[in-house]
Amino acid sequence: MPNYFDAPFEIKSVEETGIFRGYASIFGNKDSHGHIVVAGAFSRTLKENGRNTTGVAMLKGHDTRRPIGVWNVLEEDSRGLKVEGQLILEIQDGRETHALMKAGALKGLSIGYDTRIYKDDAKKKVRYLQDLDLWEISPVVFPSNLRSTITTVKELSQNDTKALSDILSTLERVNFEVANEM
């Protein structure tokens, strides 16, 4: 059975396509379980495409029967595990999660993992997580690590939509003009 590590996120904007970005884990920060994820803890599992090379799932509340999206980006940087996810808006759970993120009611991420290598510090009452098998990442309500944040959950504004529409109209007109000249 995997362990779970929760991290909050902050919604700046929500993309109508369901894309959001942030950090599923922050390095060097003690969570409410007394765990500290160290830099590099995800490097092996990311190279192997998650636990058992089957990819890293996006689940609703760690429920393996309820996938809600896919991860477009999973990478370590100097801060932690940086993620970009795409909610599947064609399913009810995806739409509900999207609405909750947009409203600011869903503000956490939690990772499901197995620990391969760790080091305990009995004096500090801390477990340093050095190598993890990442199973899944779930949006959650109550995160354990208060420093991990989602940096963006975007939406296209009406101005963006109008600008895209104008660009497409111009391209169609130019294509039509070029086709008629040939």
C-alpha cells in the first residue's frame, strides 16, 4: 500500500481546458507526518515513467477507480516536483475537480508513493525520503505540506478568445487569397 504526502496549491487562474501547474512536492520541507523529501528523490522514478513504468496517475482523492486527468509535465527542479496536469473535462469527476479548483475550494495535492531509500533522524524525529516510487498525484482538500503550491490554473479570457478568433480569421483570409492567386 502506498504512502501519501499532501501539498497545498494556490489557484491564480483556471484554464477552461482544465490545465493547471504547480508543485506536488517541495524539497527540504518537513510535512505533518515528519517526512522531508530530498532533492533527487523522484529522479529515478521519473526516468522509469513512474511505478512499474506504467505512468503516474492523476486520481480523485487517491481512488484508483476514479482517474480524473493526465500529467503533461513531471520534473524535478531546485524547488521540488514541478507538475502540469490536464483534467479530463469530458467526465463528471474531471468537471467537478475543475469547478472546485476554479472556486478555490480545492487547494492541495497529495502524492501516493512507495519509499525505496530513506534515512531516519531520531533526534529530529524526521524521515528523509531519498528515493521514491511515485504511483499517483491527487488533488486534495487538506494537504500535509503547506509549502507546495499550484502556481497556475488558467483560463482563457474573453480577450484571449477574441484574439485567437481574429488570428484564425486572418489566416483563413490569407489562405483563401493565396489559393486564388495560384
